[in-house]
Amino acid sequence: MTTGKTGEPHDRVDGRAKVTGQARYAGEFTAPDLVHGFVVGSAIARGKIVRIDAAEALALPGVLQVYTHENTPRLAWRDRSWRDMVAPGGSPLRPLHDAEIRFSGQPVALVIAESFELAREAAGLVKVDYEAAPHETRLAEVESEAHEPARGKKGYTPPPKPRGRADEALAAAPVRVEATYEHPPLHHNPMEPHATTVIVEADGSLTIHDKTQGVSNSRDYVCKVFGLASDQVRVVTPFVGGGFGSGLRPQYQLFLAVLAARELRRSVRVVLSRQQMFTIGYRPWTRQRVALGAERDGRLCALIHEAVGNTSRFEDYCENVVPWSGVLYECPNTRLEYGVAALDLYTPIDARAPGAVTGLWALESAIDELADALDIDPLALRLKNYAEEDQDHRRPFSSKALRDCYREGAARFGWHRRTLAARSMREGALQIGWGMATGIWEAQQAPSQAKALLTVDGRLHVASASGEIGPGTYTIMSQIAAEQLGLPLAAVRFELGDTALPPAMIQGGSATASSVGSAVLAVCRALQHTLLKLAQALPDSPFGGRTLADVEFVDRGLRLRSGVAPAVPLAAIMRHAGLGSIAEQATAIPDLARQSRYTSNAHSAVFVEVAVDEALGTVTVRRVVSAVAGGRILNPKTARSQILGGVVWGIGMALEEHSMLDHGLGRFVNHNLGEYHVPVHADVPAIDVVFVEERDDVVNPLGVKGLGEIGIVGVAAAIANAVFHATGRRIRELPITLDKLL
């Protein structure tokens, strides 16, 4: 019997379904009368549509309709009806609403046909005439126009007020470093493209299979925009082939598929091509200035971090880029500023570790530059300025094992063998560099619900409208439930991704294990209470007057912790009560009164070795050690996979990924996986993941902090620092390509 205890490594319970093709994704569901849509995108970045001629497309046999702004019905008119759960401030995109063009690739028509191939062919026959207007897609040209972002985006917190007098302290500091760091727009590029299949049921209601990280978000968006009741729309998404933030907001194919299904009263599928995936959200283009002042012994006396990120003309996307600098290092004089500047591009969207991966790329590079200026070991400098409390909010950390991350990561990597000077380590023609960086991410919990059904045959069904974007949610939720009821893992079935289930938070921000896991824990404890009460009614019951603290659930039974009496099978307890099943539902709500007195973060220390070919300028990452303090680890096997994935993306961010803009056309031009480079097997070295033991009884009832984000934070900076150590060249603009090193 395979136990389901947390803390043990387990294979994914949904693994077989995925590798055998049984798992179905949004673009794979079907219906007897299913028709297909293909999107026509704008050829200009800014201006308006003068004329659309769809006659040639409509003349093709099997083409049912071409929707444009001219024949799309008027729908909700208030911005708030189009604003989803995680929308930033501003006016959300309304596809096919009017003749105005706001970005290149904006949907201007939707062709519906009997087959996907026919819809795509017909889309090429739709003729659109435009009146182009001047556009701007260069961040440097609008950086001076940056403004404080509009309030409203969930999770965004404006930078704190300055501490001390940072500018004066910087001017007086014995040692100073100041630099500007930049990274380009970066697209998510999950394997599964964005897709929506809308099935029109016999009663006229809609069952929607959408590529989304939050089924409730997609449902509520559809209901508000189309004026539908919640019981008329059901969104079902059991599997997502990678989201990384791209599925947090409803993308335009959802609106278009529902529009066509309602107008035609037929089931419709709309799938975006890989090229069209580059017309939706991305990690924003960001420029940052970091200035550090220090005493000659390395103690920080001034820290200034300013950042500007791009947004669209119609929304104010924003993220927490600079606050990490005020939390991570002890410094009496700190000034943090952040603004956004509008470009003629679509609105950015959260990408794995939004804000933190950007802010730490700059901060941790600057810390490394300061270490070089001081001739101090980079790890020693970080330890010298280690923050024991959150200075910005003047409160303690709920737990912080970052020192242990430094110690254990450095020991595993062999950091003590690193020479201090740049260009001092070689292997023949290769320059060898060792670099490191710190990672930090917020530990969050959001209200979530779960229900559970325990049957007399010993099977447990637990459900919540959460999502599964790859971290192993099915598995860890099953483990939590199995452990609480003393059941083998195989006896537990966890269901998610359906708005018919109890509501849960959108899957993102590394908060699913914390939020949905706490709901699963709560509903299983409700079952425990019920079972104990029933057990107390047994003849000669040993459980009379006992509480849950006195008993334990093991091997499908209930027994006293003292062990003075044998376990009573749960089936026997239920049969005596005449019950074939027991059902419970519970809600887990954050203990804000307690949690708000602390700052809760996951931390990491990333150590990297690179080899640089001096003649060619090529960079190879040879090994990585990532030491992570993420609270309680529910499943070491799936947890390690999360860190591996984050490190791989960090390698891509540092060395390869770049959404390149043709500023004359105002569009992304490397819009395919042949020209947008992501790491492949040859680019990824041995990655050693170390989980540092960390207990936290404040952050949530499970003591977990989440791992989806922390794995990527700090990786790009560690690689850049290693490249400097190898070559003596400081690259401050990502990606680090060979032309910047030659």
C-alpha cells in the first residue's frame, strides 16, 4: 500500500493520463456540430480600420460567417463589465468593438467555417484597409513620460515611502556603484496554445473549455460581458499545458468563441496559432537604475532603486519590481520608485515571478558590482547586510531561513574554492566564472473552498475549482487528503478545474498549495470531526470524551494516539451509523489578524558556474545549485520539478529569450519557436536543488510558502554575475548574447 503522507516523494497521480494522451486540453474537446474559428489580426500598430471586405471569404463553401466590428452585437458598455479578476486599471480590450487599432495583431475579424483549415484559408481572403497613425514601441522614447500606475491591479502594492535620506547618503558614501539594467519583453510560450471550445448544450447553456489558470475568472468574464447568469455558463479546464501567467486573464479567443457560439447557436472552437500567441500578454520591457552606497567594510548606507516598465495605451499594467530591495538588505537610507510608460503594444501580463524576477535581476547584479568595487566576496557582502526584519513595515518575518540557503548552497557548490578576482579561473581556452544571487518571493494565501465525500468502501473524493498548470496540484492535494484520513494515495481522487465545484483562487503567485491546500485540510478535518463523533456512539467506544488531539487516522481506521486500543476501521464506524457516505464542505480563510503582523517570504540562494569561450563569446551554464527555503515541502519530487523549471526559464531569460520588435512596423517579429529561443536540453546543465528545512506556523495552516516562482528569481542575475567573474565584462542588458561579449 502506497501511503499518501505529505513530505514523501510521489509520482504525479495524473502522470499516466498526460503521457498516454488521455488528458484533454481546451482545444481537444469536441461536439457533434463543432465549427472552427480563425482570427484575423491587424497589420498596423495604431490607427483605424477604413474598410473590411469579407465577400471573397464568405463565398467559400463551408464558411459560415465573418465577424467584424461592423456586425458584432453591442454588448456590455461599462469598463467594469470587461474587467476580469486580475485586470489592471484602465479600459480592457473589447475585441471587434470599433474601428480603432491599438496594437499590431489586434483581432479585427473572426472567420467561422466547417473546418479549421477552411477557416484559416478564408481568413487570408479577408481584405482590410487601414488609416495608419504614428506609433511608438521604443521604451527609451517614452521613459520620461512614465507615470504612477492606476490603482486596481490585484497584488500590486506601490513602493513604500523613502527611509532616511538616500540621495544624500549616496553622495557621501565612501564607495558607490550606480548602473542601469534592462531586459526586453519576454513571452511565456507554453506548449499549449491559447484555445477555447464552446459547447452549446440542448438547453442553450454553454459549457466552455478554456485555456485558463482560473475557471471562475473566465466564467465571470463571460457572464458580465454577455449578460448571462452564472448557471448558464460552466467552464471546465481539467488540464493546462503550461500557463506561467499567460492564462491568468481571459485572452481574446475566449470572447470570440463565445460570441460566435451565441450568434450561430452552434459549438465553436477558436485556437490561436503560435504567431498569434505573440499578440497577447508578455513580461514587460523594463529599465531600472540601481545606486548603492557603502562603507569601506561593505555595510550599506544608501540604496536607490528606480524602475520603469511598459504598459499599453489602454491599461496600466504594473508589478512589484522595487519593493524587494527594501526588504532584502539592511540599509538605513532607501528610496524606491516605480512607474509605467505607455507603448502601442498589447497590455503585458504577469509572467512567472512577476516583478521579483525583474527587480532581483537588477538588484543582485548591483550587489555583485558593489562586491567587486569593495574587493569583497559576494556572499560575504550579502551576509554582512542581512536583514533580520522587514524594515519597510517594521515587522518580523514569519520565518526566514535565507542564511541556511546561503550556507547549504555554498557548501554544495564549493563556493569556498572561488577566486575573488574576475578572469582568474580558466580551463584551457575557456574562461570559468562562478556567480551567485539571492531570490525572494511573497508567501500568500487567498480564500478557497473544497468539498469532500467519503464512501463506506474507503474511497475519498475531494474537489475544488482550482487549476492544474503543471506544478502537481492533483498530487499534493491528494496527499493532504490521504494523510488526514489515513488512506492510501490510490484511495483518494481530487477533482479540479470546473466552475461547478466550490470556488478557489486563480492558480498563480505560488499560492495554490497554501490556499487550496488549506481548504482541503479544512474539509478533511471536518470529516475527522464527523467520524470521531460517530465513533463515540459505538458500543463500548474507547473514544468517549476524546477530542481530535487524542486520536489519529491511520491505515483506514481511527485509533487513540496512546495506542491503548486497536484502530477501528472507518468503514465499521460508518456502517454502525447506517451511512453509505459522509459529505462535508469547508472554506479556508487567511488569518489576517495574525498574518498581518508578519512579513512572509520564500527565499533562495542560487549558485552558478559558466564557461565562456573567449574567442567566440559563447556562454555555457555548466552547473547550478539552487538552495530554497519554501516552508514545508509537501512532495519533494514535484517540488524539485518546480525549481528545475524555474531555473531553466532563468537560463533562457539570461542568455536566450528576447521578444524582438520591428519598431517600423510596431510588431514582434520573432514570433515562432524557431526564432524566439528557449533553452533546449543542450543548454541545461545538472541542476542541484536543495530544500532547506523551514518551519512556519504563521503563513497558513500547512506551513507551505509555494515554489512556483522562487525557482526563477535570482537565476538571471547569478548567471550575469558568473559571466562577469569569467570575463571581467559586466553585461547590464539581457539577454547576454555573444555580440555583447566579443
